[in-house]
Amino acid sequence: MINGVLNVWKEAGFTSHDVVAKLRSILHQKKIGHTGTLDPDATGVLPVCLGKGTRLCDMLTDETKTYEALLHLGIATDTQDMSGTVTAEAPVTVMEEEVRDCIASFVGEQQQVPPMYSALKVNGKKLCDLARAGVTVERKARPVTIYEIRIERVELPEIELTVSCSKGTYIRTLCHDIGQKFGCGAAMKSLLRLQAAGFVLDEAHTL
């Protein structure tokens, strides 16, 4: 049995659970766990714990994560990203200086309402399963911390961001909330996890 932590580059189209299942087949061992769910469309760093290393799963999941996200203003979807069904569209009339001031206001401690399309459970049922069945339930806002947001590029209606944040932060929801504050809506177009618990993209291994 292999013991330790493997830094995996999760490809688009795989769930985090898919990565664990494939590694069980590749490494011929059952004791494997991942350290934080990435959406199927998202890519990047996914630390995977092997053997005795699974004792570290909760600790690593709690650590800071860094993402590169592309936000698209003027559109809202039911999943809060561009893979979902469009629920609203609006013209984008904001100026670049307004963009910078608004986004800066999201740094620090925040109360974030988890999206319906997520793996969180309510009364034993995953929110995403309820959402696919057309059921929407009330979700309590949870405290999260945005340590830093760097604006890498503004080419409206798109904004490229680098975000460092705490456990439990949904970048999709951050994009959605930014759009709500602008009044024109926003959806996440792409997401790349650059770092998780000190494991970085440049050292990640493909399956």
C-alpha cells in the first residue's frame, strides 16, 4: 500500500470522486480520499490522500485554496456558471473603476449562501440532486473568508480573477454575488485551482 499525499491535476469532465475511483484502479488500493470537491468543469490541483495519508484529509481540506476564475457579467444561470440554464440577461454598463471598487469590497469575512447545485446535503439529500428534480430549498448563509482577490484582466463583459479563500468558499457563488451587486448578473465561465494546502499546479500529476 502507498501512503502519503498525491498532487493530482484534475481534468475537466471528471468529478473529484471520479479521480479517486480511477486512482484506486491505477494504484490497486482502496484506501484513498480527496481533500476538497472540484466541480466537473473545473480543473487544477486536487490533493489526494493515500493509505495512512487519509488521516490528513480533513486537515488539508481546511487549508487555504487559490483559484483563477473567469467571470462573465450580464448573464445569470441556475448553476451560477456557464454550464447552466440562463435565468436572466442584462446589459453591462459598469466602468472598469467601478469593477475594481466592487470586487475589492468582497475581500474579508463574508456570509455566503451555498448554491443549489452543490454536493452539500440537506436532510440527507444532496442539494444538486434536489435541484435537478426541480426542488429549491432554503440554505443558510455560511461564514467564509476571501483573503485576496487580484484582478488580472478586465475585458468587459469578462473579468479574470485570482482568488485566495478559505474552506467552503464557492467561487461560482462569489461570481454570482459580484453580478448581483452590479445589478446585471454574472456567471463563472471557467475555474482553475492553482493551489490547495500548499500543493501547487506546477507540481501536479495528470492521471
